[in-house]
Amino acid sequence: MKIIFVIVLSFISGFVLSKTDEEYKQEIIDLYKKQLQDNPAYMKQMRDEYEKKEIEELEKYAVLAKQGDVKAMFQFSEKIRLIGIKNKDEKLIKSAWFWLNESAEGGYSEALKNLGYVYNYGNNAFGIGMDLQKAANYYKLAAQKGDKDADFLYRNVMECEIAEVKADDC
């Protein structure tokens, strides 16, 4: 009797002895997906709420970006870049490039690092080819603002990609 109680209790608490954590997570996801499929009105409500939240955020970032908030410029740039790529909208992509550069010119380290990344690898959406010197310059500017990731990326570009003699750990 005690064993049956433990099994029932473990099942109720969400920990099934015969399943791994990943199997249990997948089971929950599958049940949720089934609920969404069985209830299209709920699914539409969830999508509408998500889209409403996204639109509100986009509007908020647009207003703040126009007021000179460099973090909002960066966030606005990221959101409209993704929408532009998804919808193949050149105007939005150009606008995203503009706001990314505005944010970087304002000294926002994430924007500086992102520009470094764009030039490090090139970016088809923005029509930018690879330029390691520009990448290094943007990474360095972000690193000078305290961004440790940018500092690592700067040293990596300088020591492993630009240097004539590559560092041993490249």
C-alpha cells in the first residue's frame, strides 16, 4: 500500500520515476499544444495578447528613441529589423540600420558591440560586407564602456583575425 501511495504522490507532484526531466517537459509541452489545438479561440486570444504587447512595446520604443534614449533606439532597431527581415521590408531594414547607428553614436555599448558583430561577419539584410578593422573599432568602443564580451571579441579580432602572426590560442 505504501508503494502505491508513493507512486501516486510522485505522479501528482510532477515527478514520475520512470521519466527523465526532458521527457516530462516534453509531455507538458505536448499537452499544452493539444490544448491549443483543441481550443482555437484560446490560441487566438493568446496570439492577440502577444501581438498587442509587441505593438505597445514598439510604440514605446519609437517614442523614446525619437526623444534621444539610446537604449530605446537600440531596442527599436532590433524589433523593426526582425519585422523587416520577416516581411522582406527594405524600408524597415534601412530604418533599423539608421536607429542602430544612432544608438551607437549615442554611445550605447550594446549597439556598438552589435555594429562590431555586423562588420565582423557581414550582414546581408543590412547590405554590409565583412570589415574586420571596423569590427575591431566598434568592439573596442563597446569594451571601453565596460562591455566584457566586446573586450573579448575585440581581442579575438585583433589577435586571431587581423594580426599577421596569430596568437597561439586562436
